[in-house]
Amino acid sequence: MIAGRDAPTHGEAKNSWLTGTAAWNYYAITQWILGIRTSYDGLLIAPVIPKSWRGFKATRKFRGVTYDIEVERAGDGNHVSLEVNGAPVPGNLVPLPPSGTKTMAVKATLR
């Protein structure tokens, strides 16, 4: 809805948060800024956070497993180094865990 000519704020859009905008913002922030996305082969960690951020922590549930994710900035770039349960993993894909796994600890370092 757009405010009409008689409104004090003529032309202003109303109720934007009721039209799906909030959902799309959540999607954009979590999957493309924080960079936590699902894929067929696992959980992709590819943050593109501002250089002024030291990092962040997030919890993500995916296929019955809880991922405790910590992202830490150690340089100015967005190249990701991953550790999963304390072991280095090449690339930025957290592979699917063995059946029965309940939690995974993920540490991503941006360089």
C-alpha cells in the first residue's frame, strides 16, 4: 500500500515488513553475508562480512545435526580456512558427518 495524497507522508510505502521483505532480508543476511548455505554435499561456509567485523558465532541446524560455527577474521580478505571438530578441512565445504552425529564444531578463519 502507498500513502495517498491526503496522508502527511504522501507516497510512502506501508507494511513492507508484512510482504515477505523480512524473510528475504533474513535469507540474504544469513546465506550471503554471513555465508552459511546448504548444499547437497554439506554446509558451505563463505562469509563476506565487513572488514571492520572481527567475526561472529552462529548455530545452524542442518539434516538433524547442530553446527556451532565460529568465524574469525585474521586478515583483510574473504579466503576461508576451515577446521571441523578441530581438524583442517580443504576448501569451504563442511562435509556431511557420519550417521548419528548430533553436533559439529566449525571454525572458519578469514584471511
